[in-house]
Amino acid sequence: MARLVSVLVAVATLTLAAANASAQVYVHGGISVGAAFAVPAPPVVVYDYAPPPVYVVQPPAPPPVVVVRPAPPPVVRPLPAAAAAAPEEPFESEFGIGARVNAGITGAEAGAMGGGGLFLRLHTFPNLQFELAVDTFAGKGYGGAMRSEVPVEFSALWFFGNHSQRFRLFLLGGIGASWAQVGEFERTDEPWYVGALAGIGVEWRPLDWLALETDIRGFIRQRVNERPEDPAYVTDPMWNDGNCDEEHGCTDLQGGGTLHLGTILYF
């Protein structure tokens, strides 16, 4: 009976303390049922350590990339071309034939003399021409005496500017000889002269093969032949060549000038 009671008591105890108790049966010469309470396990202490620092080792930044760009070549803009000058025409030698009208005044001439002439021009260098001319003059000469004259002249003409210019100024110089007849009927003198001349003129070419020219020339000359031996010759102004007077006699040196206007055909 006593054992039964013990068993019941043990069962009751187990029932009451089932949650926290554990039944322990001891057999030691008999049966002993008892209730024993379980000792709770000690708390588990979990140390939550901070994670070690994460060191992120970054490689050093790459050196900057230096891009060297060469300077652009300079832009050369050509200046606007000036109007191109017309190419200069090559010089070509040419030959000219001309005709002209003349006017002359010499010394103390009382009247006017005029006439015409023919001449040749040889254009051998760009700025140089040579001229051979034969002219005639007629009218009243020195002192009003009737006079006619035929001069022959050889001249060199120096032109300024380019040979292809239409309008050109020139200087001239040369030598000449002249035959004259002074007076009328039986009282006639025929002097011969040689001398030098110089002048200035202009030439204008409206066409390549045609030119108009004008010039003025001065001359100085010497009479080279004998005068009439008649004493009346010195005192008669209608007979002598104009370089005589009663007081001083006659002189062989005289000067004057001529004016020309002509046209030339060049070939």
C-alpha cells in the first residue's frame, strides 16, 4: 500500500511539474519515485564582435593622360590678286614712212615760210629711233626777201616710256645740211649751210601701224660757200641771205627754228 501511494504521489508530482520536472526513478533495494526539478542550463553568452574593418586598397589613380595636339598649321589666305597687268608686248623692229607739213622762222625773218617734207623712221630699239628727212620751205625769208630752201637732216629720237604706249614724248638731236635760194632774177644768192639741231616732240599711235607726230626744232648752222662779190649785195636785203648790214658786213653763222606736224605709217 505504501508503495502504491508513493507511486501515485510521484505521478501527481510529475503531472504538476511536467513542464519543468523530470522523473527520476531510483531503484536501490526498492522503488523510489520522486520528482526532481531540472536545473536550467546556464545562459549562452554570444559575443557579437564588430566585424573587422574592411580596408579597400585602391590602386593609385592613373596619371592624367596628357594629349598633346599639335597646333594647327597657319591658314594662309592669299591676298586678293591685283588686277594682272597686261603682259608687255615684245618689241619688234619696225620701219616707218612719214609725211609732214612745216613752218619755219629764222632769225630776223620778216615773213613766214612753210612747206612740207618726207621722212623715214627706223625703229631699231624700244626707245630709240633714227630719222632721215628731206623738207622744203618757201616764202619770205630774212628781211622779207623771197627765199626757198631744202634742208636734209639726220636725227636720233629718244622716246620716254614703254615702247607699247600709245602716247610718247621724245627728244631729238642731229645734224643737217641745207641749200637755199634768196632773191629773184639776176640778183640771186644760193647759200649752202651745215649745222646741228635739237628739239622735242610727241608721237601718238591711234593704231599699231599709224602714228601722228609733232615736234619743234631749233638749229644753228654755218654758211660754207662764197657770197656774191657785188658790193650791192651787202646793202640789198632782198638779195643777201639776211646776215649782212652796211656797218658790220656779213656773218656766216645763223640760227632759227622749225615746226613740224606729220603722220607715219609703220611696217
